Amino acid sequence: MKISPELSQYVEHVTESLNSIEWCAQPKGLYEPCRYLLDLGGKRIRPALLLMAADLHGAGIRRYMNQAVCVEVFHNFTLMHDDIMDEAPVRRGKPTVHKKWDVNTAILSGDVMFVKAYELLATGLNPEEIHSVLPIFSQTAKEVCEGQQMDMNFETRKNVSPQEYIKMITLKTAVLLGASLKIGAVLAGADEEQTRLLYNFGRDVGVAFQIKDDLLDAFGDSAKTGKQPGGDILADKKTLLMLLARERANNRQLEVLEKLKSTELSGEQKVAETLRVFEELDVRKTAEAEMNRYADRAKQSLAAVKPVNQNAKDVLEDLSAALLEREF
């Protein structure tokens, strides 16, 4: 994804603040993994969104930096625990925390990152400001956990509907994007309607973003994505494409999809056969239409936002376009 120079300014400020977080020196085995995970990098989109929402309403970039960093620390806490649950060996090309150390260390280090996020949320705010954003952050944290539990439940459920999948990605991924914008707007003094519009924008962009990921995994150009085509298919993941296919499939097609889950075909053949069924059922077109529906809703919400700082709104518009038009 190409990041504009204007967005880079927000990301650079966030990265600088992340690097200056003071973690306790001891016990080293608790705090070192926190720094390790944050040092692996990332797009830093969520904290940048919080700063953009604040800047959009005249608060500037640096005033609520602690709260922006809070969002990123919380996000990385979820990644640390998700990697344990997914038994993922690699994160951004490096060993995951539970592989580099052990599972118990990753659990405790994730816990302390969650505590650190709340500490950062309150830092520099007056009691009234804390009271205004604490419920937003806490509700979002609960929803992210609910989304992760739904995702885990889906692994052992035979029948999952496309609608349930959309709800899961909304909770697991999209609500944190919306909350980042809402917290920034609330702290900057935006009214209820403006904060609602920004939250809806972030949430709907998040859903469209995840559907785009599903599409790129199945149909993206591997030379651009840098990933093996059909990684989700090989892992038997319940993506929107697969759920749409299972919902539409006749008995013959369902039988094919079931056989492919336990087939001895090569990975390349399994992906090719699955994509053939996808094409027969025209699920790509439906998934793209659903992605565009959420993208259009997001655009409508953002269009109705009345900014104090138009430049910040322009950056948000550029960012949403970059997220949804990317080819990798």
C-alpha cells in the first residue's frame, strides 16, 4: 500500500512515540517481548486515524499522542495473543513471541501490554476527558475479544453464514478502526454527529478492507502480493468467498469442496480446483459487490464530515482509497 507524504507525517510521529515508551527494566522476560513485537513494525494505521480525527477538528497532531500510542499498543497485544491461538510461527517475517520465548511469556507480556494501553489512554487527560473516552475504548476492547471468539468458534462449526462472517470481521478488525477515529474526534471536541460519522467511516472501511484481503488472497497477482496464491484455501479458512460458495453450491459442488479439504492433491491443484468452483458460483463478483457496498457507505459518512482542518480530511480520503484500491 502506497502511503502519501501527508499520512507519513502522522505515522512518523506515532513511531517516534512508540519508540519512547518507557517499559520497566525488570523482569526482563516480561517487558522485552513487548518491545520486540512493537519493533517488528506495521502500518500504524489505527493510531494515525486517531491523530487525523483530532487534527480534523483542530487539535493538531501531537496533543493526543499518548492516546494514539495506546491504540497501537492494544492492537499489538491482540496480535500477541492471536498468534498463540493461531499457533503462528512468524509475524512480519520474524518469530512470533511465543516461538522466540514461550507461550506463558507471550500470555503475560500480552497482558502487560493491555494494562499499558489503559495507562497510556489516561496519560495527559483531565478527568472529564478520561470519562469521555474510557467507555469507548473498553467497549471496543470487549468487541475485539468477541470477534476473536467468533473466529475461533467458526473453526469447529460446519455451517457459518456470510452474514456471521461479516459480523465477525466487524468486531475483530473494523470496530478498532472506528473507535480510533471516534476517540480522536471526542477528545478534539467534535459533536456527537461528527463522531458518529467518523466511527461509521472507520468501521465500514475496516469491513471493506478485510473483504479486499480475502479477494487478494484468492485472486491477487502473487508477483504483487508477495504471497502464495490461495493461502486461505490451503489453510481451509472460512473466508467470505468460501462461505458464499458453500451457501450457493449444489450437492455436487459441495461434495467437491468437502473432498478438497482432505485431498492429496498438490497445493497448486487444490487452489485451482477450489477457484474453479468459485468461478462456477460467481462468488468473486458477489464479494466485490459487498466490499464496494461497505466502501460506498464509508465514503458517504466521510463526505458528511465537516472538518475544521480540511487537509486532515483530504488525508483520510486518500488513505481510504489506498486501502481499498491496493493490489497487495
